[in-house]
Amino acid sequence: MLKAGEFTTLRSGLHTAKLNLRGMTSRSLGEGGKQERELAQQFRTSAEALRTEWPDTATLLDELREHYERDAQMEDAEAAATLRRTIFGASPPRRHRKERISMATA
């Protein structure tokens, strides 16, 4: 059902829906992208398990893995910057993040 090039709207919608299911996240000071790396690993494991029989589904899972790997890198960079600000006396802003992504940007 997810054959490459077919059902692109469905594929995009599934990708967006899966990202949106995560909802809001919060983390401890300096945690970085640990949560995202754990999610990426889950998607990697699932993709490998499905790759032979369902290659297009595995590809979708690979795309989700890549998304969370990029997010992990961004969270690591933000955690490092927050720790630097904290060490040098400025208090970091409190932050909560929502994972909502619109269909137009997915």
C-alpha cells in the first residue's frame, strides 16, 4: 500500500501522524537528544524487521528514524548551549516542545 511513488498523500499523512503522536516533550537540564536517539533506535529495529517483506514500510520507518536522529543532534546542541549559559551565570529559559507538524510542512 505504500509503494514508492504511489499514495504519496497517504505516506506523507502517516509520517506526519506518527510524528504528531509524540506530543509535547520535556527533558532534564543537559539531557540533550537521548529521547530522540531511543526513538530512532526503535524505528531502526522495526525497519530492519520489516525490510524483506514490506520494504516500503521499512523505508517510511527509516525516514522517521532519520528525522529523530536530526532532532537528537539539535537537542544535543541546545543542551550544550544551555549548560554553557548556566555555567557562566545566565539562567536558561524553561522550554517545552511540541512535535506538531502540519501536512504542509511534512
